[in-house]
Amino acid sequence: MRENVQVTSANGSAAAPLPPRLIATDLDGTLLRDDKTVSARTIAALAAAEEAGIDVFFVTGRPARWMDVVSDHVHGHGLAICGNGAAVVDLHGDEGGHIFVKVLPLERADALDVISILRAAAPGTSFAVERTGGIHHEPAYPPLQFDAASSVAPAEKLLAADSDLADQPVLKVLAHHPELTPDVFLALAREAVGARASITRSSPTALLEISGPGVSKAGTLALCCAERGISPAEVVAFGDMPNDIEMLRWAGTSYAMGNAHPEAVAAASGRTVANNDDGVAVVIEQILKAR
């Protein structure tokens, strides 16, 4: 027998969301369990939502090449929003690959400005450059978790106009600091950089994700919804970290996970249980039951 989980709205009452047309969910710390798997319960809930005519969009900070874990669970449209809104990707591309449908890049000049500013504001910061073709990083940057860098060099060289990589748009720059706490580093960087770029974080370490000015999960999700005639009021969103805050605020109904960062909780209209307890599936099941 399944547990009786009470999902609450912001004021603590029982949640009763209107039937949505689109579900937008973050992956790490939200849809995925801590071991980076999708539970059988969640797989079933996603399939049931799509069968009921509700589009499901994965909206993540991950690059497209890390989407294999969920690519089999994108039905119909086949699209996902990657890189914190920097790219819309068709995960049903040729031969099981992916195709970039839309790219909102961080321009080279802006990236170089941000790197220069952060080197001065937070000495010891190391950088990585995420392009459409892969990731490249500086020698001092921490070892990567999921894949090896395509090249290793100072960020200024990786972003040089005559680089062999110059034809690949920059999706984001990653900045790591070995000593600052994550939220302190984020606040410092935002103050120093200003409107030159969008800066957020999703890692438990002091790792910042830097995108083009105005680029966010919310902004790209809004574009995708507008193309489908879907209003914010018809969207249910899920997230757990600062890079989800704009999306949680934008959606008509939104849920922070039981394991969410306090600022994500404050941004959401409701709260569900933790990712390891299938919090996204719990809400989807309640939505479908209400229908």
C-alpha cells in the first residue's frame, strides 16, 4: 500500500491545482533520486501525464549529452530545456542522438568580461566553458563527474576568437571557488558582474553557472509555452535549487521539493516531498486523480 503523502500549498492547505497543460520539472535533486535514477513510480507518472494530454518538459542545468537518463521518458514533442535555458534540445534526434533546436548563447566578449571580473573579485576562481560540442576547462578546475573535458587550457585561450572551438556557441561558463561557501560566492559574483550575465547555482559546492544576460529556465520555458499557446497559469513546475527560482515564480503552480534550498521553497507556491520519495510523481498522481 502506498504511503499517504500530504502535498501542501504555500499557506499550508491541501493542494488542489487546476488541470495543467504542461509540467516543467528540474532533474537533479527533483525528478531524479540521489543516485541519479528515475524511479519506476516516476516513470509511470510521467507516462500517465503524457497519455492524459499534459506535455512534460525537463528543464535542467545539465548539458544535452547528460540527458540519456531521461531521454526515453520524453514523449511526443521530444524536447528538453538544457543549460539553465541556454538551449532547447530535441532528444529524439537521429540515431538516438540530440539536435539543438534553439540556442541562447553567452557571447564571447561577455564571457571574457565576466571571467576577468571574477578573477579580481574572487581570487582562486577556476573556470570551465560549456559549448554545444562539449566542455573545456582550466587546469585548476575540479575533476568532472560525468565526462572528460575536450580540452584543458586557460579560459581566455578557450574563448579566443581564433580558437578551433569558436564555431561552437558558448552555453555557459562555470566558475568554481575552493574556499567560499556557495551562497556567498553567488552573492559576490552577482554584485560584481551585474547585468553582464545571468549567474545562478545548482551544486552543493561553490560552483556558479553563468549564462547570457536574461537567460534562465523561466525565460526559455516561457518561449516554449508561448509557441504552444500555453499560459503560465496552465503550467506546474518543480525544482529544488536557486537555478529553479525564476521558473518556480513564473509557473502558475509550483512545488519545491522536500529537500529544496530555502530560497526555492520561498519562491514556490507549494511544497512536495523529497526527490528520494518521488515528490514529483506524488503531485502528478494527485493531478491526474483530480481530472
